[in-house]
Amino acid sequence: MVMHAENFQVYPEALGPGTEVGTWRVVERLGVGGFGAVYRVEDMARPGEFYALKLALRPGDERAEREITLLMVKAVHRNVVRFHACGRWPHPQTGYLYFVMDWVAGRPLDTWAEEVNPSFRELAQAAGKVALAFAALHGAGVLHRDVKPVHILIREADGEPVLIDFGIGDYPGAATITEQTVPPGTLHLRSPESVRFHRENHGRPGARYEYRPTDDLYALGVSLYRVVTGHYPFPPHLPPDMLYLAIEGRRPTAPAVFNRRTPQAFSDVIMRLLAKKPDERYQTGAELHAALMAAASFGSPAAWDASLFAWEEVQGTGAEPGSGPRRRILRPEWPTHSATPGAPRLVIASALPFLRRQARREPEAAMPTPPTASPPHMRQRRRVPVVPGAVVVACLLGFAAWKMQALEPWLLPGAQQVSAPHADDATLPATPVREVAPAEGLPEAVPATAPLMVEATAVAAAPPAALTKEDAPVMKESKPSASALKKVGMKAMGVAGACLNLACSGPQVRPAPPPEDCPPGALEAMKELGIERGDAQVFVFDVIQGEPHVITVREGNATLRMGGEWKGLPRGGLLYGKLYLADRVYGRFTWLRANQGGTYPVCIELRSSGRERGLERKPGSDADSARIWTTGYANPVDHFE
């Protein structure tokens, strides 16, 4: 029983070539996000004319309505993708909302930088045009809220930058569509002030971050940093709590230190965009445009006309026979440490006041006991607990130090010393600076201590490394000296500020999905296909290749590939549905596409290899993602529990 679009709801992220959506014919899928799928389509009334069509993944999606309003009315600009038409499909009243835009034949900003390798002057000109677009958008009250390199396309025809994807954009009077503390977005492009707000207000009902133009400009600064260095200021793969720590309190290495081809004036502009305090950044796109144009007039013209990266020739396996070597960029590596590092700066906070008290008592230990003093065994009973306390602190903080070192050098990296004309340009000392002090009390030119964690994760839950002979505390009968206690405290406190706030609790998870009926026609379709309730079949996530292993997934739409034949259905059929993150990862799949091309409504839930409902969350899961095994069982049911 094949279901056609005009009779049954279709899965919007899986439209095949040739599918007709209104007066548009699908040519290929360009991408799928959390709320919409984008296709390149052909105008059937004008063959040969191609556009981009974005189709909402849910009927009545308010995000799609907001984006249409933005593009059609409020975000009209020569460097913003143009809107052409909209409608609902397959039913004009109840179908999925779609809209049609220009299909921009070009590359994302970061891909353009690496494949074309333009000059710094060309990049500054493109960035200046984006800045002017933001000046117009912000002047009209429009906020993009998801600025990143993939949302800035460089059009091949004329080299013009084009802003795309206003799916989470905002404007005055727009309805609130989420109840989150901060707007949806990409974690590693969030501004320090939004991270701080999230940390201080997470879980408070009604707390809402007020997104501002300086947030968009900060994200543009992160994007430009990625373009000129080949890396983000802080690695996106860090666990969310560690990433937030770095964004809020850590000053990245200046681009001119990272990629020494970068003109100093250009590096200065990017670093000002990345200032931790919003009032220290450019306040408008017009200010940023003026700064970029002024920067391009400074320094040697040869430096601005040089390409972003050096080229290297490689023998590509994909090159045509006889075509010779291909070129690729030489991506800069992180700056190396100085060969003669200076002594690290250690600041001991008041977290361990007993160290100072014990140090003050040390000279008194050699004095004779006065006749009125307590008996020796009483004195010993009071003094001995100091040693276990120091040992416990040293062990805990030693583990924290190991954990920080095992993650990345990104949180406390050392950079080579270079001269800088301004205070903002000063690079970090060659050796890590370890401090214990309130984050808000630290200057921006040095690494800050860890803020309170925003979200608890279990990513780095590895066993602690064994203490070395030097670090291991030794219990002796005699009273430990103040110098020994200080040594233990200084070693431990070197990483206390960055580690004591690492959350120890497990990830916060959402409740399990409520019971739900099967989609219309699913039980009849499964009966016709011979798929019986409880007749489970092995599945694997469609994007996974090779042997089964652990992957990271997020809540939302997912596609499974059947691992074997299922009641006569050929192997390799696809299941379309949604994952839910709770105490386990639950999956409900409502459409089956067989290899022969038929599409059927179904009612299938995920089960583990032990046939338990849902998949086990592996270590490393957090509130927004889960680590799971790539395979399990697809189990037909007559309703979702």
C-alpha cells in the first residue's frame, strides 16, 4: 500500500529528486537543520531557473513564519538572500510551510577562504559589506542570532557576500517561540555576556537573555577569526561547560600571532570584536565597516594583497590522470611555547586559610610547652586532622589538574611573546598563568578562572591519573611543616579555580515522551507488509559507516537504515522519525521507505540490544546530547508508550 503525498503526510526532510512542491520541482537536497530542510528546486513554469526552497519539518512551525516575515518585509538588503514565494504543501491549509529564495551559487565564508585563498584585502572588503548589511538590519530592529561562516555565502558570479538562514532571527513585536534562558544558537559562537547570563540564571523561571547587535558582531568576529587562522578561538568539540568557561574568561591568541601573514591592523579589528565586554566592541555595523576600511589603508599594501594562507602542492588521489599536483592551503598551527619560559605566576586565594594560620604558628612549635598547656596527647589530637585535610584537597585538585590537562591546552595555553602597540594586543605569557580569584576581578589580558558551570556533563569522566612520588602526600608521625603544607596547597590551587566548579552531578535530562497513538494508516500498512507487533529488526543509523560504535546524537529528527530483510522487504530500507533525550534515548519512527521506492506509515520504537525500550546513554552524555550505540532493534508497536 504505497502512500502518496496528496493522501498522506510525507517526511519533509526526505524529498527525492522530481518531487513537486507547488510549482517547484526538487532537484537535490542542499541540507537539513533542526527545523527545516533546504532543497534546490526548478521553477516548472520556467525550466532552467533554479531557486532554494526551505520546507518546515513540522506543520504550523512558528519559526518558518517568522523567517518569512523577516525575509519578505524586514530584512530586505542587497547582501541578504532574496525572498520570492511561499505556500503550504501538500495541502494549502494544513501542509508544511515552505518559502522560496534565491539559490546562491557560491561557497560558505570559511570554505571560500580555504579553497579560493583570497587576499586579506578581499576578505576585508567582503566583511565590510556584511558589516553594512548588519548596520541596516540592526537599524530596522532585525537580529540574525545565528551568525557563522556557513551562513555567509560568497557568490561566485560577483564575489558578493550574502547572509542566509534567518530561522532564529528576531525583530520587534515577534512572538516568543522558546522558553530557554538564551536564544537557540551555536554554542561556540555565543558571546561572553550571553554565557554569563546563562550561568547566573540557568533554571530561573522567566529569565530571558536580551540579545543585542553586539552579540551578532561578536559572532561575526568569531567567524573572521576562523577564516584568517583556520581555527575557531575555542574548539567547538569541547564539552559545553568547558567551552563556556573559555568563552567567558579566556582571551584567545591574536590572529597575527596565530597566522603571521595577517596584517596587524586586521588582527586588531578582530580582537576588538572578540572583547569580553560588549561596550568594548564596535557598537554598530557602520563602526565596524569604517574600522575595516581604515585598517586596510594601514601597513604595507603587499601584506594586504597577500593571500590568507601559503599554498602547498600535494599529489591528490582524486586528480585527473596527468593533471599534476593539486594545491591546498597550509593551515597554521597553534603558536609554540617559548624556549625559555618564565616562572608561572601563582596567586593563592583565601580558599585555604588554614595554610596562613599554620604558617604563622610554625615558629611557635619549637618553643617549650608552658606548664599550663594541654597534655601532649591532647595537642596531637588537635593537630593531626590538618594532614588528612591537606591530603584530601591535594587529591581532589590533583585530579582536577589531570582533567584539565587531559582535555586540551586551549583553556590555559601559552603563546609566544610578541611586541604589541596597544594593551589589547598583548599576548599571553609563554607559560600558563594559574590564578584563583573571582572571575569578574581579573583583567582581560590574562586567563580568567573558571566560572560556575552552565551545564553538567560527563564527558571527561575518565579515571584519574596516579599521583607521582613528588605529588603524593606522605603521612608521617611528626607534624608537617608549614613549607610542606604550602607546597601542597600551591600545587593544588594552581588549577583549583579552573576545576573546582566542574559539575559532579549527572546530565540534566528531559522527561520521557508522553504516550502517543500511531500515525493514521500505520497499523494497516504494517499488516499489509507482514510486519507484526514485537517483530523487531536490527537497525543502524543511516549516516554511520563501518563497524558499530558509540556516536553523539541530539534530540530531533533521525534516519535509520535497516540491517536486514524484514518480512520480504529488501535490506537497506530507511526509517524516518524522531529521537527524544530523557533517562534513555527514545525513538519513535513513523515512516518507512523501502528500497523499491514505496513509502509507508509505520509505528516503530527503538529498543536496545537487550530489548529494553530506548537506548542507553553512554558516559559523555549531557543535557543537550547523548552518547549511544549505533545499532539496536526497531520494534513495531500498536501505540507509543
